[in-house]
Amino acid sequence: MVRRNIALLGATGSIGTSTLDVVREQGYKISLASAHQNYDKLLGIADQFNIPCVVLTGITDTSLQARIKQANPSLQIYFGEDELLQLLKGEDYDIALNAITGSAGLRSSFTIMERGKQLALANKESLVMAGHLLTKLIKDNPILPVDSEHSAIFQAIGKHPIGEVKHLHITASGGAFRDLPLADFAHISPKEALSHPNWHMGAKVTLDSATMFNKALEVMEAHWLFGLPYEQISAIIHHQSVIHSLVEFIDGSLLAQMSTPDMKLPILYALSYPQRAASFLVQTELNKLSALTFREIEPQRYPLYILGLQVAKCGGILPTVMNAAVEAASMLFLRGSIAYTDMIGIAFKALDNTPQISEPDLDTIIRVNKEVFEKAKSFAE
């Protein structure tokens, strides 16, 4: 078994928590861990896993910073994104798993790749917003996808040349409202939107699953990860979340990766790649599986998915614009400031009010992302 030394970004979220289960079973070492503001949980993780260095990127109160450091004198504690980026440039690690939520994870992916370290990516936005830049940094090591869908595709393609792939079929659970009458959508509450039928995830990811905006992001991510045009990538609803995606080859064969829905499996595959590590974390009993079904995506039920596909094909700065608008709209909906059905209008308005930039650089992407996020909040007001 390879003993991996890991930098774990987003250690207190759902992906981070699943990663800790993998680390515990496999005996991996974590040399650096980060979180946004949940310092109690991060410090507990550092103590449990003997992590020497942690970063809290979202705590700016200097008095609170001082109290946290004073209470933990034996631990190296840093604050802010700039400190995290400096540590990613200098600390000793073999692989970094980026599980930071949203656009906040973008700079970290670039720092890891620019250093030439292996990147295990659970942060969709890194490729959605800047895939045309990030993929240029790939040298000896591929970006290892941690999303279950992209991990499934990565495994199914294997060593086949990409020219033998006819189509990528990304599966989708359909989220919390896959069977809800459309007439009831205007009355959806945040609590209902956060009740995912198959997975336990963070609020933003769960809401993106309900709207299926996450599938638009995953189509964009697959485009950059596997180098296929958008015409060869699509999503399909598969309620049971047992088949995590399928690759259709030019000879008509379909290869799928299947398992009980549990994020520990794609995390384990990324951290043990190119080997497979023996594990008992995820076990699938075939005789206990229900029937596996598929159905087409209804455009009127998932307008953010449909708009996301259109934006993907436009490229340039527009995926950043839409992602920022949806981040803002999601925050407003979860706060109860807007209705569920208002989110699509905010996305349209942000796109209408932002000029296209065909080849944005990283600084432009970050600037536009911040500007659109603030504008989108004002649209709602």
C-alpha cells in the first residue's frame, strides 16, 4: 500500500468528512488541512489525525484569531486564503484534494497545478470557470476527478484513446423535486430543497442537485477533463444513483461504474490512483439493489440545467457569470429572500448584463465572478 501524504482543503465539509474515513482506514497522512470558519471542527480533526498545520480561510477577526492560536500553542494555525496559497506552494504533500465549495477553490487548484503536484478535484468551479487555463498546466499527472460521475467516466475510459469514445452519459438523481408537480414549484421551501433523496451533502451542493444546475457544471467539467465537445456529453436521470455514469464507445459498447452511492469510493480511487486499494468502506450487494431506471430530463423542471448547457457552448466568461449568479441566487433562496423559481430569472439577468470575454485570464475571471455575485444580489433586491 502506498503511504500518501495529503493536503486536504475543505476538511470540515461533506467531502472532507468522507475523506477522513478513507484516511483513517488506509493509514494515509494529512500534512495540511483547511476549512472556512468552522474552527472547532477543524481543530478537532487536527488533533484526531495529528495534522501539524491548519488554515482557516474565512476568519478575519484578529482577536478571534489570537484566541484560537493561544488555545492551541502546539499547532501551526494560519488565517486567510493568501496564507493557504503560500502553504500549498511550500508544504510537503504528495496529493492535494480540493474540496473547497464554489468559486473560493479556484486559486488553490491553480497553485497546486503550478507547483506540479497531483490534484484530486472535487471543486467543479475550477474547471467550469477556468478550464481553458487549468488544463494547460497538466504535465505528467492528470487531474484526478473526485466527483462520483467523473470518477466513473475516468475509470470506464481507462487506457482507451479518447477517439474511441462516442458519448459520455452523466447520471443524475433528479434531486429533491424530480416527481413534484410543476405547479408546486413556486412554494418550495429551503428545508424541502435540502432534503436530497440519495445523498447527504452540503447545502449549496444539495440545492444545485435539486435544480440540476450541478449537472450543467458537470457537463462543463467533463468537457475539460476528457477533451470532448459538448455534443458528445449529456446527462440522464437515474433515480437510484447506483450507476455513476456511462461511457459509450464507437462500437456500441456501454461501460458503467456501479456501486452503492457513497462518496468514499471515488475519493479512495483518487487517493490510491493508479493502484486500487483494498477497502471495506463501501460494499454493494447486488441481490439487494432495486431495479435500475433511466429517464430523460424535463426542461421545464430543470431550467438552470438547460440554460447552463447553452452557456457552456458559448464559453468565455459566461460560465463564470452564470456560476456567480447561481451562487448568489442560491444564498438568497436559502435565506428565504427569494422564491425557488426566482433563481432562473437572476441567472438570465446576470448574463444579459455582462459582456462576453472570449479568453479571460485568471485575474479577469476572479474579478468578474466577484462583480457578478454582488450584482446578482442587487437584482433580487
